[in-house]
Amino acid sequence: MQRIQHVEDGFTLLELLVVIVIVSILFTFTTLAIRSSSPEEQIKTEALRLDRLIQLAQEEAILRGEEYGLEFKPNGYRFLRYVDFIWQPLDSDRQLRLRELPLDMKIEVEIEQVDILLETDKPPDKSDSDKKDSDKDKEKEKLKPQVFLLSSGEITPEFNARFVIPGIETSYIVSANAEGEHKAEISAL
């Protein structure tokens, strides 16, 4: 008896599945690379983030019975908590930590309808480690927020923080009033 061998040309099911997975992964990466966020989306994202973080800090202030503060810088912002008669940054808090904005984005702050000039940080002198420690102590003593989130639920003073990118017409404003109400909304320059 003679055996007949069948030689099949083609791909196995396993080979086809591997190819489909590889193509899917490449398609996903290509889509993500093409879909980079526009400057307008970056501004909106940062403004909404600040609005939500204000909500979180306000709720924590009420629940803990502690005073919180918000300090603005030209390229970011951070939340502070009033502990032992000094303002301390919340560096170890995952949500309320220092937030830096994308390189080209800025914050313009208006407190009670007066534009505020935000101070930039000076780079520390790296010549002496003792000097750095004393600089950190002085930094803690100098910390003072521009906006206070009180344990009573109030926000004082009233403020507007405008997120802008030079050359982009769209901006977003995060505003809050003394009753503790806050919102983020689009604004044309």
C-alpha cells in the first residue's frame, strides 16, 4: 500500500493570530502618535485639572478641619497646608503635589480683579550644602499662598487663573468666589 502525502501551502491558525496581534499593536502605536493633543486640548486639560484639584483640596480642608492654600507660579502651581503655624507644601501627596505646566504654557492670575505678577523661582546656589539646608528652611518660612481654601468651605480671595499659550487664541479660566464655588470655562483672548 502506498501512502499519499499531502503538502499544504499556507499559514497555520497560530501564524495568522501572531500576525494579527503584531498588526494591531503597530496600528495602536501609529494612532496614538498621530493623535497628539493640540495646544487647545492641553490648555483645557490643565484648566480642568486645576478645577478638580481645587475641589479635592476644598473637600479635604472641610473634612480635616485644616486650612489649605494655593500658590501660583508662572509655570505651575502647588497646594499648601497650614500646620504648626507655617505653610507646608504637599509634596508627598499624589494629587495635591507641585504641578508644572508644559513648557510653553503660562498662568495669568487675577485676584479680586487685580492682575498679579507671579514670581519665578531663582535657581539655588549649589556651592554649599549647609547653605542649601538653610535655604530650604527660609523657603518654608516664606511660603504663603495667594488663595486660601478654608475649612469652612470658603475660598478667599476671589480669583481668576487664565491658562494661556502665546500665539493661541483659546484660553481657559479657572475662577472661584468667596462662597467656595469654582469653575473652569473657555475664554477667547
